[in-house]
Amino acid sequence: MSKSNETSGKPATENQFVTVHIGGQLFGLPIAAVHEVFVPEQVTRVPLAPPEVEGVLNLRGRIVTTIDLHRLLGLPAVSEGHKMAVGIEYKSESYGLLIDEVGEVLAIDAATREPCPPNLDPRWAEMVEGVHRISGELLLVLDVEAVLAGITTRLAA
């Protein structure tokens, strides 16, 4: 249950999300998981890597594994290449989640989160924590840990 602060009228339980678009769909990444947004340059393919692993790149001296969220979500490939990536740290490793574009940071009342719709693609349902309705559009909250746990399991195999 959400409580309001009487002086400001703001909900006491807000979640902040960095919004991103992937294949025309609006997703929210918890702001605590996002370390940076960058333009990926010179991605090197990794032989025998799972198809959703685009490759690796050097970002300020760190090796970053880049993950193609289009492939991971089963969306059509982008013909002109990815324009943006969101930097995430997971289990002491750096990852770049390739996206179409980054939006804004939104503070959303946690009480407005709804469960995933029953007709959501099962692949997506495994990676989405819930949804928020935002001005006629659904914001799917991406579970970054679930996304990267699946990737790291396949990389270790």
C-alpha cells in the first residue's frame, strides 16, 4: 500500500526507471541497475557465442559483453545497426544491452505496477517483472537479473 507525503503529495514508494525502446516497445530498466548509456563502437564477434551475444567491446579499458535485446526478445533484427547501449554491471562483469533508443527517467508509484498480461509472449514473461500504464502505453519493467542470468548460464555452458 502506498502512502502519500502530506506536504508534497508525492507517493512514498516510487520506483525510478530509465525508459528504452526496443522494437517499438517501451521498456523500463530499474535506474539502480543502469550505470551508463553509450554508443557502441567496434563490437568484435565472439566465436561460438549464443546468437543474442553481439560480441565484446572495449569501453574505457573494460571489456563489455554486448547483448542484442532484439534477438533475445525474438524481435526482427535492426538493419542499420544499434544506435545505443545501456551499461549494466552483473556479478562483477560489464554488459551492454543494445537498444534502439533511450528515453527518460521516470519516477512511478510502485502501487500502479500490474502483473504481466496473460497473453504476453512466454519468452518476454520470463524477463518482465510487471507493467505500468503510462499515457496509453504499456511500460514493461525488464528484470535485468533474469535477462543476464540466462545469458551467463548459456555462456558458461
